[in-house]
Amino acid sequence: MAEITAKMVQELREKTSAGMMDCKKALVENNGDIEAAADWLRQKGIVKAASKAGRVAASGLVTVVKCDNLGCVVELNAETDFVAKNDKFQKLVADVANKALELKGDFDATMNAVKDDIAATISTIGENMNLRRIAKVAGDKIFSYIHNALVPGMGQIGVVVAINGTDAKIDEIGNKIAMHIAANKPEFMTIDDVDATAVEREKKVFIESGATAGKPENIVEKMVEGRIKKYYGESVLEEQPFVMDPSKTVKDVVAEAGGKLVGFAYFVLGEGIEKREDNLADEVAKMLG
């Protein structure tokens, strides 16, 4: 077995633009032969995948999977909406999600297990793809919801929610709670989960808005309390008015069903990814210039 040196790895990287670990593996598989290693990377689709790695992937699909007491929500990105409709991409999303569930939501372990499948699909379809994130919840009962589903179980918003309890009434409201989360996008589950600095920031913004100007101190105190209560009602799942019966909070609805919320997670496809805005006129002008 030939010794694989850092210089050999670097030479193969410069030749193929593949990742360092992929280059090392290719050299090991091919007994240090750089040309054979380069061919091996091409055969695996890794070179083609590496060449597309700089492209922004903000489209794709969000999916949810669940089994027994565990649920996962997974986001796999591609460059265009068109690819989300591709059967091969959809199969990749399903395979990745099932692997994530099998590995109990461990992102690194899942990424390591599916990276070759992602590279192969990139090579086949010709777009950059990226396993962006995985979230998991655990509890007695797991419920889910997909919004704007392109195909069953895959869409633009994915939600999983865990509720502890054994009452059959929980089954009647579980999916409705998941739908509520998709519509209201809470930041926290309970008031105790809210960061104290977030509360102080909300108070500061409210006071500096001028709403309390000229008011007596006791009135200001009540106004601030009211604003924080409103903030909780907007950002805390348990305190939000239930979307299907605003006279009750989500906490009330779950308690009446004999359950207790223990976790939730949701992803909005592409949220937070800075998308490149191409100006077609400028691009044409450059080509003709």
C-alpha cells in the first residue's frame, strides 16, 4: 500500500476541485495513483458535484418523517424549483429523511451516510444540492404537517410536534396543533423558554416607540406588562390563541385533551438563505459588450 502524503492529496485537489477527505479516500482506493484517483472521483460523481458547490441552493424540499416516539423534519436544498419536481430528487429527499430518522436526527452522522448519494444525484441532475438541516422531537405521540405539499410528505413548510399523554383526544388535536405551528410560526414553546434578553429588548422597543410618553409611572408599568403579554401571545406556542378557536390558547387546547406539549420543530424552505438576484438585462449587456 503506497503512503498517501499531504502533497499527493493537494495535487489531486488542484486537479479535481474535490474535497480533501474525498481526495484522500480516492488515493487510498487507488493505491496512490493520482490519475486513477481522479477517474475514481469522476466515476463517483464527486468531481462534478464539487464543481457546483459554490452555487446558491435555496430551493428544494422540506419533509417530515416519524416512527414510534421520534419525529424529524429535514430540509434538502437544490438550485431551482424545477428540480423539486424531479423524481430522482424526491427519492433522494425521502432516503435522506429515512436515514435521519434511523440515526435519531444526528446531522453529522446522517450527512456522512448520505453524502455519496447526494453527490451522485448532483452528477445526474446537474444542480448543486445541500442537506441544510435536521431537527427532531421526541414524545409519547408525534404529529406532523406539510404546507404547500408538492407530493405527499414533501413541501415548503414542514412541522413536527411531540405531545405527551395517552388520551385518545390527543390524536384528534395533534395534527391541528402542527397546522397551527405552520400558520403562526412560534419562536418558543413555553414562557420559560423565552430568553430574558429578548423580553428586555421588547420592553425597550415598546418604550422607545413613544407609546408611554407622558404617562404616569404606574400606567407605564401596566402598559409594558400588557405589551409583554402580547409578545408572549405572538411568539410562545403555548400562549398563542389557537388558530381554530382563538378563545383558547394552545396550552388550553392540549390540556383539555389530556396532553402536554414537549417539543416542536418546523422548517420553512430556504428561510435565511441569501438568494442571488440576477438581472437578465445586465447579463445580456455583458455578453454583447
